[in-house]
Amino acid sequence: MAAALLSMLLGASGALKVGDEAPDFTLPDTEGRPVTLSKLLAQGPVIVYFFPKAFTPG
């Protein structure tokens, strides 16, 4: 899932730059429930953070 999000954020034109607006996305939370960026933003600022080794061995 994270790889799909990174691919969407990076796109063909390159990485997002500071100040760019992230595209809307929906991903499952740690309990499998869908979470949508636009719905979170309606509640206030959002920080998107990746834990690249959280669910990988080693």
C-alpha cells in the first residue's frame, strides 16, 4: 500500500516539493479501516509519515 502511495505522490513529474499539495488518497489504518486524506484535512492539519521498516523483517 505504501508503495502505491509513494508512486502516486512522486508521479511521472518527480517528487512533491515543499509547499505542494498532496493528492487525495485513501489507505487502511492499522486496524484495516479506510482513512482518506481529504476527510482528515477537514478536521485540521495532517502529517503523513512513513515507517519504511515497520512491517518488514530485519
